[in-house]
Amino acid sequence: MSAQTQIRRKTVKDIAKAKGGDPLVCLTAYDATVAELLDPYCDILLVGDSVGMVVHGLPSTVGVTMEMMILHGQAVMRGASKAFVVVDMPFGSYETNSDQAFLNAARLMQETGCQAVKIESGAYAATQIRHLVERGIPVMGHVGLRPQAINVDGGFRAKGRSQDEWNKAIAEAVAADEAGAFAIVVEGVAPDLADEITNRVSCPTIGIGASANCDGQILVTNDMLGMTDWVPKFVKKNADLKSAIENAAETYASEVKSRTFPGDAQTYKLRKTAKS
């Protein structure tokens, strides 16, 4: 591929410019094949710690490790050539102190080649975000419903239903923004709260179960593709891959049992050689 036709990967400046403009299209990706399929349509691909639940069958994201995030981050980077790739920092990899956060974020970026990391923005987050950004690591924040806090919250609960939660979500978003986050995921909050956060911060907001007025939207790709029976309220299924996969597997099983597969088209023939 010549230099003139080489695809340019989006940068953190491209993402920042989206504030108040055309919405950012974002989806999760966990492997090279899906990343390659999504890449032409997405501004951001997030290697989310949701991989623990979606791919590995864990009950929550709490059990996800650095090694898992690195493995899947490497795969996505092999498949994507245009989208800006962000990798989640897993639970326990950044909360203790800023040095811990930097060492683990640096490892993620070095070993995957990703463009940025994402952390869930609790009260501690602004210190870590500022520390990382000052040392050359772009950081995406995450406020509202925070999956890594499932054990404190007692489940995946929408946020902002009380005045205290409302004020906390806004304070955490503003703190992340002022600390240098280049974008903030706003999850599981009422549209009016998401709108207020979007208006209060200078960086783009990316909604998931929030508001169409956010500066972008993200969904877990497997949910969007209809690969499970149940999905959160905020998901719109744009396909029914669960049924498609089940039907394909049923057809395959039937053909194997009836010995109609493999057929002539799927088998090799001995090449005839010319007589001497």
C-alpha cells in the first residue's frame, strides 16, 4: 500500500473535535475478525472489560485481568486500521495510587499498541487521570453506572435517581474533564442528567443508556447484534445473530449425521497424470 493510499488511524485530536459536532460512533470489540468488520463504521473501538462477561462467561467484570485485556487488545489492533482503539483498565489496576495506574496503563499501551485507556471515574479518578495525561497517556473517563462497582451497588443499577447520585455523577464528570480526560462515557443515567453532564464538560461524552444528545454512542457489539436473549433496556438489536448461529449449527449437525456433508464440493480429488 502506497503512502498516498494508506489509511490514517483516528487520533485523540479527531475525537476531541467531535464535541458538539457529528456524533461519534463507538462499539466494543474483542477480537481481530470483529474489529476488522466494525472498523469502517466506527470512530472508536473499545476493548471493554465487558469481555469478561461476553467472551469468558464471568458473572461480572471484576474478575478481568491485565493479561486478558492485553490479549484482546492485541487482537483488536491487528484487525482495526482506522478506528481509535481504547482499552479498559481492569478492576484493581489503577485505584490504589497514581504510580500503579501509570505502570499498568503504560503496559497496556506498550503491549497492545492502543491509542488510549479507559478508567471508571470514582472520586479518586481525577488524580489518576491527571497523572496519566501528564505522562503521555490519553484517558477516557466513565461515570454513572460503573460495572466495576457492582459489589458496592448491589447490581447493575441506573444512577442519578436521587439528588445525591445526580450531584455525584456531575461532580465526577467535571473532575475527570478538568483532569484532562479526552472523552467520558456516561452510562445508565436519565437523559436530562446526561444532557447536563454533556453541557458541563468540555470533552465529548459518549452515551450508553443515557441520551441521544451525547456527543457519541456506544454499545456492547454482541448485544447490538442480538447474540443473547436478554439485553439491557437501552440496547436496540440491529440483528438476530443468535438465531442465525443456532440455525446454521442445526443444519451442520443434520448434514453431518446424514452423511451429506462433506459432499463432492468439499472434498479433494486425486489429480490424473498424463500417461508416459
